[in-house]
Amino acid sequence: MTMELASVLVVRKPWGSTDLRPWSELGHDGSAIGELWFQRSTTGAPAPALLLKLLFTEEPLSIQVHPDDAFAHSIGLPHGKTEAWYVLSARKASQVALGLKRKISAPHLRAAIEDGTIADVVAWKDVRADDAISVPAGTIHALGAGLVIAEIQQRSDATFRMFDYGRRRELHLDAAVGASNAGPAGVQTEPSALTLARTVLVANPHFVLERVELAPGSRWEINAEHETWVLLLGGDAKFDLMPASRGEAVFLDAQSAILRAGDNGATALLAYVASGALPDLLHSLDGLGASLRVPEPASSTAEPMRNGGMVS
């Protein structure tokens, strides 16, 4: 049984930001911070299955791909890396790359990585705050400049770089070609209301990502039978007697707690290990947020993303 306020690991990146406000007060020493990783705060605790991050992009990130579980196993890794993004803020005309403009062969992909034309083949899409985007393993992708992203992913460092905007970091030609689905990104489901308070953003075999909106002063019981992360996006809340505010994350596993929203309410992301939404994870103690319906399976509905991709 575990409930703890997550600690934060600072990851400095050449494309990062020196101003992380309002999400963090870190970064004022002038060194660019690209990522904040939320970690178990208990010393020696087992590594969670999921990794929750905040990303801050002042420059475009590398074009890259992550392996699925099967490819990861074939090269001796424990598992692959499927991830999902939730856009916290986006400057005007900010974009992400998701998939390719068209299907290409493995030899064509290899040649495009070698000569740098992969940058002309990826499909860039406009994004804005509150977009949620699923990035299945094998999808070629990149984040553009001017974004703050909350990311949830399988806990893996398996990243194969294809193009790096002149930063001279290593490219991973063979692994990238082997791991890639070299074509347009697949369709994804649109957000779906699970209850009046909960919206399912992304659901896949590895995790579920939700957005929750809790009314001021409302009381809830959270029943985290399995690994669950709660990232506060706005307002504040108490988990039993433990307070959390914007930019902080709480980790729960095999734990129940009373969650009370602050005087201004609370908005949060919920991410948890499951292959589908768990209706009993969050229960109102005030009779609020009555269940509407359980979302249909992910393959049953899809809505186009602006400019031709998909947003879930």
C-alpha cells in the first residue's frame, strides 16, 4: 500500500527552457531544462511501470521512434515504449510530427535517414492546449518548439533517433528502421466522457490517461488497486492529509484515499496501468460525477485531427 508525493528529477536538454513557470520554479540558473521526471520518493522503491514527465520545448526535438514490446525483446530490452502527450500550453503555430506523409519502404526510410530528407517526410500537425495525442510504439514522431507537454509512457529509455537538427548526436539507423511503422499515423479515438468529472483521453493495452475536473470543496474516494499517477494541472487538492498543487504529482499503488478538492476546485491528469478505463477508480462522496457510460473500445470511434492526423 503506497501513497506519496512524487519527487522530481531534472533532465537538462539542449532544446529545453530556462523558464518552467507556472509548472516549476526550477531553471533560473540559465541552464536549459527539457524534462521533469516524476519519481517515487521512497528510497529503494521498485521502479514503476509508467514514467510521467513534463517536457518544455524551446526548439524542435529530434525525429525519433520507439520500439514495441516484440522488437524490444528481440534486442534484449524488457519492453517497448508506447506514450501519450497532453498539451499544457502551445505557442501560436506550434506543431508535432506524428507518422509520415505516406507509406514508404524500409530501404526508402533508411535512405531518408541517411541523407536527412526524413525531415521532409514526417507529417507535421498544428496543436493547441488541451490536445491529447496517442503515440503508439513504432510511430515516427517529434515535438516542435513552443510546447509544454505532459507525457505518460511505458518506463523505457529505448529511443532511436533519425534526425537531430544539427546537434550532432548519434543517429540509430538500423534500430530506427527495424522499429518503425514507416507510414501515416494510425487512427485514434476521440476523448470520451466516462463520468461528469472524468474524461478518457487515451486508452491502450499499457495504460489509460484521463482528465478529471473536481468541483470546489468536493470529496472523492480514489481506489488505486494498481499503479496510478495524479498530476495536478490547476487548483489544489488533499489526498487524506497530504496536499498537492499545480505541477505536483501523487503516486498511489494498492491504496485508497480521500481526495478533497481545494476552494478553487482541482483539475488533474490521471494515468494508470490498465488496458481500459476503470469506472471505480474515482468515486464521489458527495453524489457528484455520476457515471455516464463506459467508453467503447478504442477501435470503434475515430475523429480526424486538424490538418489530417488524429487526436485522441
